[in-house]
Amino acid sequence: MDFRELRFARALQFTVQEINNSSDLLPSITLGYHIYDTCASVPMAIKVALQLANGLDLVFNDTNSCAKSAAVPALVGDSTSTPAISISRLFGPFGIPQVSHYATCACLSDKRQHPTFFRTIPSDHHQAAALARMVKHFGWTWIGAVRSDSDYGNNGMASFLKAAEEEGICVEYSEAYYRTQSHSKLKRVVDVIRKSSARVIVAFMGAGDMRFLLEELSQQPPPPIQWIGSEAWVTDPQMLRYNFCIGAVGFAIPRSVIPGLRNFLLDLSPEQALKFPLLTEFWESSFSCSLKGQTGSSTGMPACDGTEDLRALQNPYTDTSQLRVTNMVYKATYAIAHALHGIVCNEKQCDKNIKVEPRQVFDQLKRVNFTKNNYPVSFDTNGDPVATYELVNWQNQGDRSIDFVTVGQYDASQPKGQEFSLSRAIIWYDGGEKVPVSVCSESCPPGTRRAVKKGRPVCCYDCINCAEGEISNETDSLDCHKCLPEYWPNNEKDKCLPKPVEFLSWDEILGIILAAFSIAGSLAALSITLVFYKNRASPIVRANNSELSFLLLFSLTLCFLCSLAFIGRPTEWSCMLRHTVFGITFVLCISCVLGKTIVVLIAFKATLPGSNIMKWFGPPQQRLSVFGFTLVQVLICVLWLKISPPFPYNNMNHYKEKIILECSLGSAVGFWAVLGYIGLLAFLCFVLAFLARKLPDNFNEAKFITFSMLIFCAVWITFIPSYVSSPGKFTVAVEIFAILASSFGLILCIFAPKCFIIVFRPEQNTKKHLMRKVPLKAL
């Protein structure tokens, strides 16, 4: 005998008695009732339903009229979904209302199939959503699922799986079992659980089916499992003996208090028990004694002597500490009473002679709305109440017993996302408060993305590092996102940081070294200028065209200093100044060298008999040629700046992880025209100097110019591929190096020998030495 179900039946007796004693509800009218045991069997439930619909008289109706009213106007029951569905299908066509206290299958909310069905317990649709929300709340994405192979289990699990899928939860397996199925089927389900990698199992099962499953699991040491239960078993006191389920969590009907019920249940004498076969069986089962003189009493047991005390019993019948489903019976009975009250009573009195039709009760039930013992009772259009649950946790008590502890709530009437709340700590299966982990794959940290394993559920994945230039700043990110062009990921790839800007700055070693050489070169040029100026009357200075020499030294000073414009952060003005000043000063420099070369050639040609060539290239012509050559470069630079000038440019193509701040050429044609013109003059100077290399040594400056132009051309020919291939700031460094190298080449080859003679060999700084003839073979 299921003592808990007996308590439900006795609660109906108590409620009817309370209503009959009420002066407010159905005054002067007495309610009656029939109580039947369906034995959780569909055939028995149908038999009982037919009896309730047609009456108990075994008389065949041989008339042509089938208009007789049903024997009962309403029904409370059944406790399980499958028998309740069978009764509802039979009662529906006759309009007989049925109010269930424990049938939770969501299918019963379908008014097309169950038009007269009501219930005071929430639909499994809400419980399934609550379970899925709870599983998501605790971060379990890899779970197992077992269910009763019945309407309750199959429909409830279907609702849960749908809600779980919406929450992103993966189910490793979903197994079904019913207690009448073979033991081999049960053993297979248990084997699946033992071999599973999921540490959390959602069990949508009836108490009887769950009992079979746990019994089989207990045959061997059970695996560490966190059980998540449905209300059908998670608050069943008989389940507490399976202590390996400690820490189980599930949603249950809120506990309640029904004043007077406990006294009613315990106020049962042997004489009263003899009046009802079910109570007789209960008495004999509880006290292991026989009520004498009763047919069908158990044999082989001592006779009951009247000293039996129900208050000393500890079983589900006497346990009124929770009163969860019992309150649903209480509310269901009151709902029918209020419906009857609305039919037979008006504001003044009740008429007990009014014939009550089941359809009238059905219509009144749809409008029922009252509160009893602070418990509201009403039904929506589907015949369901507002869904409220308590989250129950199996916890050890001080006496080492296990009890149900309320740790949270679920209220479907709250705004979305606020339905579920916790009120105290949960003790899990391992006895701790730390939430157990049940995932197929560990969470992917920021900086990675999830990649689903082929042929596996979406919860089973690999963590792939974000590609270059991409980040993910969330856990379990499905995709990585590219940083903006000006940003680059940090090492963890979970944040985009501004790219470092690179340019040849004043405070780095390379910039300092180049600046030092630039200043050193300009100081060297100024020093030579000072030496030449002090010795301007000396033969060696006068013999080497002092005017062009001073102009050349001035231009070389500018060449050294113009390299400084290439160091530092590029700006609009510095970009335009770099290449134009460099181009003009170098043309000025090469023009002076070219003028000196021409002077050497003409000077020796003028010594030939009848030659007056020097009058065509005197000092005015020399100045004019330098000015003319330089003016051409100035015009090229003006056109370049006018059409498409250089400008600062953030180069993000060469390096992905940093920005190269450089000067864009604007017009590549302008840049290469400037370089090409310098190269043309340098080549012309080299050719002329090469032709004059065998003139008298002591007066011949041509071979020094040849060497200087050879260095100059070599440097700039090497510069072109180096400039094109050098990355970032090294492009600027290569250009500065070319400027400094070619400038030092000129100053060392042309002026260093003369300074050496002036300073260290003054005896050679004479006109006699310069005019000394050389052997004929030297010519």
C-alpha cells in the first residue's frame, strides 16, 4: 500500500468534512463522495470512470433515452498522468469536469483533447522550463537524461529537451524505463549511466520507476552523480533511503500547512478503520496485527488489541511536515465546492433542490478565483494554475538523516530571466557547496574560439586560438573578431590595443648615431671651410678654384644637415622639406663638383697654342652653370610639391602588428625625377673627371673627383634596392646613410688631401711645387 496516496484520499475526506461544517461555503448543503483506488492502472481507471459516469446500478438501460445525467458532477484525480489522460478522454464528451491534484503531463493542457480537465498542480511545461533554466544557471552543458516510459515521463522529457536545446545544453543520452519492462532493459539503462561521462542526470520519472532504477544502481558502488529530479520523486519521503542520492536537487510543489489535517489523520480508531477496506489494510500493514472478525483480514498475524497508537508511527501517512501534493488535493476539492456554490447558492440562500449538471460545474470552474489559507486558486484558459515551485535539496541533518531543504524558488509569473532565484546554499553530491562540473569540453577562455568536433554535439568542441589580428573577449566565444586597422591584439588575444607607431625618432640609438654623424659631417665641412678661408691666399687653395670650393663646402654642409630632417615624427612640413632640400642641396653640390671638373679640363686645354677657351668658361660662366643646374632641380621640386607633395602616412601594410609612420612620396614620379636628375649630373661629372684623370698630378684634381663620384654613384646605385626592400624606419635610415656616405665621400676625396697638405705638409703648398713638370710618360 502507498501510504502517501492514502494520505491524499484522507485529505479529500477532511476537506469535504471541513466544507460541510462551513457556514460560508455551501451552507445547509452536505457534500458526499466516492473514493476509488485505480492502482495506477489504466484499465482500472477506465472502469472507475465508467462507474462514476453511469452510476453503480448494474441495470441495463433498454430505453431509447441517453439523456440521463452523470452519477457525479465532478472528479478529483488521478494522481498520475496516464490514468488521468484515460479518464479525461472518457469524461470529456460528457462534459464532466475533472480536477487533478498530481497529473502534470503538459499534454493535458490541450483543450481540444481534454476540454474538461483542470488541475491545481502546474503543468510539466513549466517544470521542464524550470529544470532547463536551473541546469543552465549552474553551467552544466553536458548531462544525461532518464525518464519514465509513460505519458508523464515521455511528455515531460520532450518538453525539457526542447527547453534545454534552447538554452544550449547538450544531452549525452536519453533513456526510458517503465517498471513493468524487463530487467534486461533496466540493466541496459544502468550500464549507460555508469559508462557516461556526464556527471549530472535529469530524471523525469515517477517514484515507482525511480525506485527500480536506484535499486539496480545500488547493486554496485554507484558512480558520483548529481541527480536533478522532477517533483514526482524528488520529495517522496520513501526515496530518502537511497542515501547515495544525497545532494539531489529538484523542483517541488511549495510546502504548506493545512490546519487540523494532522489531527484528522491521527484521529482514527480501529472501529473506524473497519468501516473502509483501505483503512483496514492500512491499519494491519502499519501495526502488523489483524482486526478480528473481518473477512479478508491478514492471516498469521496477532490480533489487534486496541493499544495501537498512530502517533507513534513514522510513515508517509503520518508525515505532515511538508504537505505539498496534499495541499493540491485540498485546493482541488475546494475548487469544486466553490463551483457548486456558484450554481446552487445566491446572495441570500442555497437551494439544495437544484439539479446540478456536470457542464454547469465545468462552466463555474473556469471562473473560480478564491484564496484559502493564503493559497490562491484559479485556472487559466488551459485549466492550469500559476506555476510556482520550490527548489528542494536533499541535505544531511544533525542526526545524520536526510531531509528535504528548500533552497530556492521558481515563479513563472515573474518577468523573463527573473523566474529562478536561490535563497540559500546547495549541498551537492560530494557534500560541498562548490558547484560540480559537467561539461563535454572545458570552457574556451578569451583569446580562443569554439570549434565543434566533427560528429559530436555542439557542446563537444576544441578551443582554437584566434587567428592573427583577431580577438575574442568572452568565454566560449563562437567567433573571433578582427581588430580595427589601427589596433592589434595583445598576447592573450582578448583585447585590441592601439598599434605602436614606429618612426626614426631622436631618442633611439639609431637616430642618435645618424644625427651625430650628420652633425660631425657638417662640423667637418665648416672646419675645412675655416682652414681654406685662413689659407685662401695659398697656392693650393687658389689653384683649386676657391670660389667653387667654398660654394661646394657650403652645399656639403647643407647636405649633412638636411639628413636631420629625416629624423623625428613625420609631419606635413617635414615630409615636403626632406626630399626637396635634399634634392636641391645635392644638385648644388654636384653642380659645384661638375664646375670644378670642367675648369680642370678647360684649364689644360687653354694651355694649347692658339686656344682662347677659358674666356668661354670664366668665373661668371661657372656661377651661371651652377645656378642653371640647381634651378632645374628647383623647378622639378616646385612641380612635385604643386602636383602631389609628400605627406605623412600610416603604413599598416608592411607590418601587421605596428604602424609605420612614414612620408608617402605623393608622386613617385617626382621623387625619382629628383633622384634621376642628381644621378645624371653625377654620371656626367664622373665621365668628365675620368677623362681628366691623367693630367699632371700636382695640379690635377680630376682623379680625386673621379674617386668621389665613383663612391657617390656606388652609394646611390646601392641605395635604390636597399630603399625599396628596407622595412619601416630602416627605409629612412638607408636614405640618411646614403646622404651621409656620399657627402663624406665627397669631402674626403676632394678636400681631405688639400687640408692634409695645408696643415701637415706646408712645404708642398707652393707654386713651384704645383707647377713642377712630370715625366712625359705620365702624360
